[in-house]
Amino acid sequence: MIQPPNDTSLITANQILVRLKVRRALIFATVAATFLAVAILVLILPRAWTSSTDIYIDYRENDPISGMRFSAMLDDSYMRTQLEMIRSRVVTERVIERLGLRDTPEFREALDDGKGAAAFDGLVRQINQNTEITTSSNSRVLTVSYTADTPEHARAYADAIIAAYLQVTRDMAVSTATQRTDQYRTQLDQLRHDVEAAQTAVTQFQQETGLLTPLINVADADTRRLDEMLTHQLELQSQLNAALSRNQAWQLQIDAGARPQELPQVGQLPQMVEIQRRYTEAAQRLAEQRVELGPNHPRVREARAEVEQLLAQQSVEAQAILDAQRTEALALDTQLQSLDFEIARQREFVLSRMTQRDQLASLQRQLESANQIYRAALSNYDTLVLAGTITPHNVSVLRPASLPSSPSRPKILQSLLASLFVGLFLGVCLALLLELLQLRLRCLDDLLRTIPQPTLGRIGLPDSRIVSRP
């Protein structure tokens, strides 16, 4: 007695193999039909030819034309930008112009029908769809491929795409250089005007003030003259103080009853000493002659008159010295007041000169700053002009497009091999579908899974693929 299986699977591998074996003719027929259909399709499909070219894209980290600074971190972004440029509409339009696709009868007919814009857009889409760009990571080499109906067309389109891309990048570089050159030229004109204005301001200020340099040195005449005047002021002040002190001391002695010729300071003067000597000699002669000749002798009277004259001269000379001392104090005071006025005026003049020097220094600093900015801009302008003239292109063609030796589509061998696998898959699916639509008992597993009661036995040779259960 054979018991029904305990597993809950819907179908076993044995059941599938039995059904595929029963439907093997259908499977073989499906494989053959698929293979034949693919073979016929491969034979009738038009041939497509692909031509490829390799280009190397490089860039400089410091571009003097665009003013951009690249780094290694921007390499991937830069390459993606170049890929987008190759597929851009402007490059495609250059390809159309280069190949003369506007002059084809089909395009002229579309123009006559008023569908020129649509036809042109169709050309752009067609070129972009047939263009393939491949690259590898961390590589600056791009492979540009174009697929066309003839080898000649494929090579022509591939060459035209690269040529158009090169022309666009060159035009962009030239346009950028021209634009930046114009900007720098305008900026240089403005900077030159600023330098000239600053130079005019310095010259005009020098003419108005008479200053040639803002520097103050030891030979500055105005400052030296002020220093000399201040020194002279100190000397005059000292002399005036001394004169006032002498006048005050003499006046105190005179007020106390002393005569001018009795003042010690007056008596020590050379002229007073001389008069005192002559007076002493005259008095001594008078005394001697009075004893020898008598008081009324003419020579005695003459000597007495000389003594009296010297006394009067001594008194007059002392008074003159006293008056001169007082006059000297007044003169010193007047001279000191005049010198104070001159010092104030000279100090004001020196301060004004210092202010003018500061203004001149400020104007000269502005001139020097404008000159430095102008020289730096002029140096950058020369670098820009030189770079725009001799800057090498950053795209190099490593391998130009060539005529393909075999079509790229359809791939006959790959298609036929793929048709075998597709046909086998379709045949298996079709066989299983037919079996599911019309269920039949084709093996012991079908019977055991259909009838839940135990089976008494079987008739026929045992099948090792059938699992029997006691």
C-alpha cells in the first residue's frame, strides 16, 4: 500500500520533468521557430556601422584667461561638464553646419512645407541618439562613437562631432579672453585716470604750498628758525630778569639815601673806576699843593676846580649808568614782547607747515597706492594678453575616427545564441502553460497528490524517479 506524501509543495521536480518530456516536441519546435525568426530578422535588418575616436581632456589648475582655480576634487565635475558639452545643442548645430545637413533634399522639402524647425530638431535628436560617449573612472580619456548606416557616414559624423567640440571650446576660450581683456582694458583706463588725478592733486598742492617733500629733517629752515627764536627768548628773559633785579636793588639803595656813584655795582664799572682813580690823584695833588703853595695860589685853585669837576663827572656818569640800566630793562622788555609775537607767528607757520606736510604725505600715499594698483593690473593684463595668444588647447585627439571594418548592428552570432535561450524559455513556458490548462495524470506523483486515500499498488515496472512510500 502506498501512502500519500506528507509534503505540502504544489508540484515536484519529477512532475515538471515528466511534463516537459511529454511536450519535448513542442519545446523543440518553439526553439527552432525562434531561431528561424531571429535568423530571418537578422538577415533583413539594416546594417549599422560605428566609428569611434579617442580624445584626451586636460585642464590647468590656474587658468589666467578664465581666472578659475581648479583642484583635484573638481576633476569629476569638470569631466561631466565636458560630456554635457559634447552632447550640447550648440555642438550638434556645428555638426549639422559642418556636414551640410541643411542642404539635403529631405531638409529642403521640410523647409518648403514649413516644417524646417521640426526637421532641424529631428536632426539634433538623431545625432544625439546615435552618439555614445564612454569613459572610465579617474580617467581623462573619452571615447566618442557614432553609429550610422554606412561606414563613411559613421566616420564623418564622429570626426564632425570632435571637430565641432574643439571649435566650441576654442571659441569659448577666445570669447572669455576677449571679454576679460575688454574688462581689464576698461579697468586700466579707470586706474590710469585715478593715477593721473592723484598726480595732479600732488602737483597742485606742491605749487600752492611750496613743499616738495613731506619729510622733516634737521636742516628744515622753519623749524630751525623757531628753535633759534625760542633759545633767544630764553636768553632775553634771563637778561630782563637780571636787569630788573639790578634796578630793584639799586632803587632800594637809592631810596635808603645812597647816591648813584656810591652804589657798589656802579662803582665797579670800568668808567667809574677810571674817574675814581683820576679823582684820587687830583685830590692828592690838591692836598700837596695846598700845603706847599697855600689855599689861594692859582695852581691850588686850578687843582680844586679839577677835583670838583671830577666829582660832578662822577655823579653825572653814575646817573647816566643808572638811567642806562633802566633803559636797558625797558628795551629788553620791548624786544622780548616783539620776540614773543614773532615766536607765536613762527609757531603757527610751522604747525601750518606740518599740517601741509601731512596733507602732502596723504596725497603721495594715495598716488603710490594708485600706482601700485595700476602696475599690478597692468601686469595681470599683460599676462592675460600673452596667455590668450599662446594658450594651448586643453583637448587632444589621441585616435582619429577610422572606417569600421564590420557592422556594429545587428550582432549575428550573439543574436542567434540568444535566440536559442529565448526559444528554450518560451518552449518551456508554453509546455507548462498547456499542461496547466489541461491537467492529466502522467506519473505516480500526480495520482498520490490527487487522491488523499492510500493506493493499493501499481502495475508496471518500478520507476526510480517515483518516490514510493510504505
